[in-house]
Amino acid sequence: MIDGSEVIDFHGHPGRWGVSHLDPELLFPAMDAVGIDRSVLFDIWHPEGRRANDLTASLVAAHPDRLLGFAYVSPLMPETIVPELERAIDRLGLKGIKLYPPFVDPPLSDPVWWPIYEFADDRELVVLWHTGIEPGSFPRYMGEVVGRFPGARFVSGHSGNCPPMRRQAIDVALDHPNVYLETCSTFRTPGVIEQLVEEAGAERVLFGSDIPLMDPRAQLGKIITADISDDDKRLILGGNARRLLKL
């Protein structure tokens, strides 16, 4: 580990794919094995958002020194978006918003998503998108909307995953100062962390592991062993997350 760094994992789930309850025998031992201090968790399995956010908030309340929570809502239930986000952020104390475009048809630039972005813009919140090869999730769609909501900070989850989508994610980050790139992926090739830092800047990159869906050892190792400075590694591993989440 890099001396003096607090490690904040920006991308995590309560349990295995499709599982909404906390899986402590997977989560905390995996965090401890690699020195992850805190993980951002979100539940995407309840489309109305309320049950997902209640679960996330209860997990954070039970482990406040290890977990941070993001709210989840769906654009396909427009009447619940703002009330649920108000409840999740103001009453439950969640720190940001997670969105999952593969679950819906409209791309993440479609106006059906805009009430969520407006809420984040007003509150200066982080919005973490899944971005990748799935329809509606292409990173280029970010470039069509992020300039309209300069108060929000938008994170490209997985940085688009595969090389063509990663190129899109980097290009959007270069064009918009409120866009950040998160590192967890199943499609990474050697040198990707160096590419993100060289082209977008270390201050725009966030460590994420997709814990417990992925083994965080590989996800963290590619940052620890990257050919970048220790100062850049500290920013990626936790410094940028602290700033974005106002910790």
C-alpha cells in the first residue's frame, strides 16, 4: 500500500449479482485483505428505489466506519424520482446517486433522466453511471448532458470498460471538468491506469473494484503497480473520493 493513503472504493454492491443483502463473509474480508478503508455501496435491484435505499442506509448505519451509501432511482418511475432522492439524501444520509442505464431503454442522455441530474446539480452531488457497451450506456452520451448540469459531478463507472468506450469516456472528461473516470472493470488491459492518468489527469480518476462481484486484489493491484507517481496513486485511491464526497 502507498504510505499515507486512505483507500476509498468508489464502486461496490451489498452482495453477489442480484443479491440485495450484505454478504459480510465476502465483503469485509476482501476489503481487509487489500487495505480498503471504506467502500461505497449501492443496491440496484429494486426499481422503485425505496427498498434499495432503505437497505443501503441500514448497512451504512450498521458499519459507518467502513461503508458509504449511494441512492438508486429509476427514470421509468418519474413520479417517485425527486421525493425518493429527497428522502434518501436528506433523511437517510446517502452521499450520492447511482444509475444503471442497462436496466432501461432510453440512453443516459435522454430527458427522462434529467430530473435526476437536476437534483444532483442543485445539491452538488455525485452521479455514478454504469458506462460500457450496453445500449444506452455509451460514455459519449455523457457529453450530451453534463454541460447542462455544472453543479453535479458525473462519474463514468468502469471508464466505459472496453477500449472504444474508454476512448469515449476520456474524451468526455477532457471536454468537461465535472466528469471523472472510475477504474473497476472486467476488460482491463495492462497500461490502462497510466492511460487514464496521462490523458485525463490523476485528479480525475477514482479507484473502484466492483466488490464483491470482482476480486479487489486485481482491481487495486493495477493502481498500486501502475507506472505513475505515489502522489497520483494517493489521489486515485482516496484523495479524489474524499473531495467529491465532501468527507
